[in-house]
Amino acid sequence: MLLNGWRRCRLPGPSGAALIALLLLGCAGAPWPALAPDRSVALQARAAAAMGLTFPPDTRFLVLRRASDGPALFRLDDSIHLKIALSSASAARFLAARPFSDAQWDAGTRWVHDEPNWPDWRPSRVQPFRSAQIALPKGEFLDVLVDEDGLEPVIVYLVWFET
């Protein structure tokens, strides 16, 4: 009798344990929208302040994703992925200012990489490009990839992160 009761109270089998693990890990790794549902001026200002950047007035925020706005489980450092569109004149002024003015640009190394679950974040498809990694104060970095195809608008991928 006791043995029968024990069998009824046993822990979930492999499929139950896998489900629990997926639920726990899924919360940490679940992709949230790459296209920000709220691209308000306030949200853009928060991203600009966190990244230490001043965006030209004609900047269009195409993709904005901040890690601290998503699930907190297992997250140690913050990061911001930002894809913007600018007129060529604004892009030239923006990229001539600090911190970009100190960048060591490279047309062969991509510092910004695809995110598999984000269809609107595919820097690997950009050709030709220039890219750089810029060290910022307080152990922060800014990875940049600029679409150099000569078309309007100029598309710029930015990844700011803490270490």
C-alpha cells in the first residue's frame, strides 16, 4: 500500500522534468520583440542616455531592444541593440562625433552579429560595410556596423554593452 502511494507521488518523469527545465530556461532565453513596441521619444532618450550618444533629430529607430527590459533571470550585464536609419548628411555628422571619431574602422571584420530570432536584425547581409568596436568609460563597449551601400537612408547597427 505504501509503495503504491509512493508511486503516485513520485517526481515527474523525463518529459515532466524537461518541461519544468524548459519553462525555467525559456523565461531566461525567450526572445522579446526586436521591434520595440514602444519607440517613444522617452524610450529613445533612455537608450541614448545609457549609450552616451546624441542622435540627430531625423534618426528613425528601427529596432530597439534593451536586455534590462526583458526577463531578468541569469542576466548579469545590460546591453542595447539598436538599428537606426539616418539621412547621409546626418549619418556623416553623427559618425564624425565622439565616440565614433576615435574608431578604428574595418571593412573586413563584423563587430555586430545576427540574432537568430530577430528577422529585422541581419547585419551579416550588409555589403559593403564598415565596422568597429569602441571602448567606452566604465568597462562599456559600443560595437558599430554601418551600411556603406550609398543608398538613402544610411542604416547603422549599434550594440552597447557592459562587461
